[in-house]
Amino acid sequence: MVDRMRQIIDLGQAIWLDFISRDLLRNSQLRELIKEGVTGVTSNPSILQKAIAAGSAYDDRLRELARDGSKAYEIYEALAFRDIADAADQLRSIYQEKDGRDGFVSIEVDPKLAHDTEQTISEARRIFQTIDRPNVMIKVPATEAGIPAVRTLIGEGINVNVTLIFAIQTYEHVIQAYLDGLRTMQGGGRPIHRVASVASFFVSRIDTLVDKHLTERIEAGEQTLATLRGQAAMASAKIAYDRYQNVFESDRFAGLRAAGARVQRPVWASTSTKNPTYSDTKYVDTLIGPDTVNTLPPNTLDAFRDHGTAVRTIDLDVDEAYAVIERLTTAGIDMRKVTDQLLEEGVQKFADSFDRMIADIDAKRAKFA
């Protein structure tokens, strides 16, 4: 059997699991995936809502907390923080083997704080200190308020996964926030070799929205636009990687690198295929390359292990990627409006999932209490 996981790792890309649950941690499933090559875990409010609210895996602990008088939010933190800590412990050997370069698990700041810089900073500090694991990353959304929070948190030595990145311009601001944070640490005389950050670029959602606009135009008679469907996300990611190389492989980063700083790896997130007419490994096969991470939900991970193609692709046809974005612009697709809409919707979806999770926990809490 072809070991596609090993092949992709040999090409310089890390594979993280975009999923967490008590069963995954309790039944040695994560340990088995680590043996196969998975080196990280990501969570978000939608994942945690499904994990905690569905089934009965958390009910025993939830019952104990409810009978102790804990409120719904306190119960959420007790359950979620335990999962994150357990995942971090299971990934700790990777973190140590990689000298702090990999082996991380991510947890998100309350998404309702996405437009409040100071509250985001405060919550990120509290979560990082409470879980108290060196290989935990705090997820902060790439909103206008989130980016300065990233700068501050990196400057304090807190690992950050910058999430919900859709626009190239936003990604450039995220990179600058990371560099500024490192310089703050350096200026304070603190070692910068242990703080880590990744920039999570959401891909499939870009195609979903752009394809919707293109289909409307095609149905109105503009048949020549059909060749652009399914191209926007891949083009955006390739351009993002080009910008990554322009910064982290240049003199702009040389001084920080010499002081021990790590690159801020791009993470390809939202990599499950939403359009059933596209390959179920589309957002894996086309985005493979050095110093990148692909965070895969279980179904996409299974599909890639079964029939994916492990070939370096992220820096192929970069000129064509820029041309695709130019053709979309010429066709009247405003990519800035697209990415602004996706960011707004992304924050709202996570906030809605968070609210549903708290409501579900509160209903169980009332029943058990």
C-alpha cells in the first residue's frame, strides 16, 4: 500500500487533524494517527459544539460539574480545556522531537470577541495560562481587531494560530503582525526561538462563493467564464505561498531567523471539498509544499490516504494563479468583497456554533442538576 502520508511529510508538509473529541483521545485514535504521521490538531467552535453536544462521551463529567453548581460556560471550559490539554500531552513527543516546531493543538478564543482587541488579548492570555501546555496555540481571527492582538500575543511569547484568513492583503498584515511581535520579544531581551505561529488560510469556502457568482453569470449567458470555476481558492493559496516565500526566504526575515525565530507557516484550512463534482482531495493534492500545514477533517484525511496524490504542487504555475485572479477581476468578480464577506460569515458561523454549544450544555446541565 502506498504510504501517502509519509510521501507528503517527505515533501515538507505537516498534516494536522481538524477534529477533536473525547473518544478520539480516550480510545487511542489520536495516538494511532500520530504514529501514521499526524503532527497536530486543530479545533474550532463548530468542532467542539458537535463533539460536546452529540452523544454521551462527556455526560459523566458534565453531570458531575452540573451537580457541583457549575454554569454552562464553566462546564464548556472544563470539558474543552481538558480535551485540549490531553491532545497537547499526546502530541508532546512530537513537540520535543521537532524542538518546538510542530506538535501543536489549537483552541479558539470566544468568537464573539472577534472585534474587540483588548478582550481577545485578555482571553488568549487566560486560556494559554490555564491550559498551561507549551504546545498549545490560541486561535485568533484575522479581523481588523484580531491582527493587533496577534502582534501583542506573539510579543508576550504566546503561540498563535491566526485563523479565518481569506484575503491576500489580510495575510500580509498577519505576517507583519508576527514579525512585529517577534521584534517586541527581541527588544525585551527575551528568546524568540520558542514562540510559534501559523497563518490559517481558508480555501474551499473561497471557491464556494466565487463559483456561486460565476454560475449566476454563466446562466445569464457568459459561458466563457465556466473555465474559472473551482480555480479561485487554489490561485489564492498559491499567491499566499508566493508572498510567504518573498518574506520568510528574504533579507526581511534574515535577522530574526539568525536570532532563532521560526517561520510562520501557512496552514491550508477548510480543505474538505464542498462541491461534489470536484475531487475529494482537491484542496490537498494541489497545495503540497515545504513549510506548510494542511489541516484535514477525518473524511478528507481518509480520502487522501486512500487515493490522494503526493507531489509538490504549491509553487507550480504561480504565474497562472495571478492570471486567474486577474481574469476574475476582469470578469467583474470583486475578490475583496468576496473575502470580506467570507470573513464576516466565518466569524458569525463560529459565534453561532459557540452559542449553540453553550445552549446544548445548559440543557444537559439543567437535566443532570
